[in-house]
Amino acid sequence: MSRSPDPPGAQLNPPEDCRRMRRIIAEDPDWCLAIVPFLSNLCLQSIVRNFEEKPILEELKLSQKDFVQERLSPSLPLHVTANLISDGIFWKRCCKQRWDLCDVSHYSHSWKRMFFERHLENIIELFIPDVTDPKTVVAMVPLCKNYVKRLVISQLLPPIKESQKEEDEYGSEVASDNEYDGPSMDHFDFSILLDKLICLEELHVVYRVKQCGMNFEWKMFEMTDRDCESFAMAVKSCKTLKLLRLHESHIEDKKCRLLVKHLLDHPSLRELDFSHNLIGNRGARAISKLLSRSKLEILNMCDNDVRDSGAKAIAHALSKNSTLLSLNLRLNRLRDEGGQAIGTALLNNNTLLQLHLGGNEVTEPTAIALSKALVHNNTLKSINLSCNRLGVDGGKALEEAMSHNTSITECDIRLTEVEEHSVSFINQVVWTNQSLEHKKQAEENQTK
């Protein structure tokens, strides 16, 4: 009979003698029979490891799909994942890995939409003419066209400028040999992309270079004539576009007229923002034509160079327009001739809800013209006349008009030299109208 190596009555110390108690000594000291994975999990892990070569997802159950998406590498090629993996945890992981700030509420709570919109924006913003291959952009279209609804382009890079030394040394020789006439494009050419994005509804573009530092040149912050022509044709080809915002891009009358020419009769455009540019009277006349031949609902011409004759053209179109809901002409130079024309137009307009004429050098005559409109117009809900010298008489005219008005729920007359008594009375009428509006909305909600 074999004798025990331990003396009788001795007790083993489990922490010290655990290896003596094991029947099987595995190479892995943490091995335990209780945590052997299920065969199904092993299969799913194999799918994860080999997903790039053999993607399997549709055949799996919902819980199995979640298991796989939680473990797939976010660096998998997009041609594998784009049209196979639906919105969910995988795209959330991709976004979180790439960007620190990820507010999915700005993307209709779709992580997949966020990823492809921001990914495409990044490609466009880093595109360098005659250096970046346009095929890299075009290759993205089949992968993202069903998910991109909005593009916000915050910079567009110009071509790389050859050094002066190189030009002096080799310029004439290279030109004679290759007949080089300059870059093929001044910035990214949107015409290669927009007509292919079948779901695009919003386009925000600024022609500028961020963080240019000591390399600053004014031409980095403007749209060229060649840019304008290609951009206009691209926007025309995008039949789903509802909002176009082209601001801070040094757009003057010539470019504005060319852009408007291609926007006439656009089937879906509802909002146009040309704010912070250099558009003058000729451009404003083109805009007035657009108001007559489009279904625009929101027009923003803030901070341009529109003066009295341009305002008259816009006013003439406004008097006949039946779709525009918001007109922003803040920080132009309409003066009283333009302001009075807008006021007269409101007598015949029954659709405009918001009007902004702040900072336009208008005075008492404009206030009187608008007062007449406020008496008869029961549609306008918001009017902004701030930073104009309306004066005491202008304030009294507005006060008298507001005593007959029941629709205005916002009226900004700050810094207009209007008497405190008039301001107080107008504010009181506005508060009364707001209360009536809230009461009306509450009753409508109850009836639904």
C-alpha cells in the first residue's frame, strides 16, 4: 500500500498546494473547465477574425450580429463594411475611435451617417488639386451615397505653389517641354461628386484655408471664376439639394449672377445663404429673379453690399412672391429708399414670417413705411430693425402701428434711438401677441 507523502492528519494549504490538488495541469494556469467557451462563440470569434476575407453577417441571428459588431476592428476596409453592416454599435465604435466629439443628435441619431459624412468631408477638405487623385473621391461614392445627407466643408485647399527658385531655374524649360499652363483646377471640383450623391440635402461650403499661419494670402479666401463655374454646374446637377450655404467666400456680383443662373428653376432648393460676401446691386437683381423663378423659403443675404437699387429689385420680387418665409438683409446698405421699398412690398405679401433689416442705415421714413405694412399685414411674425436711427418719430409710428397688430411676436428695436415709452408699449404688445399665439397652439394641440 502506497504511503502518503504527507504525515497523517496534515492539512493541505489550498493557496500553496493548489497544483497538487489538480488532476490536470494545463499550460495555462488560469485554465478552468467552468469557462470553456461555447462552440457557437468560438465560431463567431472565427467570423470576426476572418471578416475581411470572408464577411458573414446577414445569416446570423440578431444577438449574434451584435456579438460580431462589438468585436470587429474599426479599421476594416470600407468596401467590406459600408454596405454590409447596418447602423449600430460598429459605426459608433468607428466614430468614437476617430473623433473626440461625436454628437450623434446632429445626424438624426445615426452613427453610420455621421461616419460617412465626416469621412467624406475630411477627404474633400484635404484634397490638393493636381496632387490628390480625384479617383479617391469618386471611389467613395458607391460606399457613402445612401448615407450622406449633409456636407459641411470648412476649408478648400489651393494647388501647391512651386518655389520661385524652381520657377526661375527650370520654369521656361519645363513650360516649353510640357506646355504646362497651370493647375487643372483652383480648388476641389464639386462637379465630380454632387450629381452622384443621391441623398444630399444640405451643402455648406467656405472657400478658405484654416491655420495657414505665415503663408497667408488673400487668394486663399476666395472662390475663383473657374471655381464658380464648376460649382454652379455641380449644384444644378444635384436635384435633391434643399439647402445651399456659400458664405465668407469673396463672392461678388459676377459670381453671384453665374450661380443664380444655374439655380433658376431648381426643383428642390428651399434655403439659400450667401451671407458674408461682397454681393452688390447687380447680384441683388439676380437674386430677385431667383425669387420669381424658384420655391425658396429662406434667403440670407446678411453682410453684403446691397444698396437701394438692389433692395428695390428684391422688394419688387417680394411683392409677387408666395413662398418666401424668411428674409435676412442685415448689415447691408439699403438706406431709406431700399427700406421703404421693402415696407411697400409687405403690403402685397401674405407669406413672409421673418424680416431682418438690422444695421442698414435706415431712418424715420423706413419706419413709417413699415408701420403702414404692420397695420395691414397679419402674416409677419418677426421683425428686426436694430442698429438703425429710427428716431423718436419713427418709434411713434411703429407704436401706433403695433396697437393694431396681432401677429408680431418678435420685434427688435434695440439701438434705434426710439423713446423708452414707445419701446415699452411695443414690447407689451409683443408679449400679448405671444400669449395669444401660445394659447392658440395649445388649443390646436388639444383638438388633434
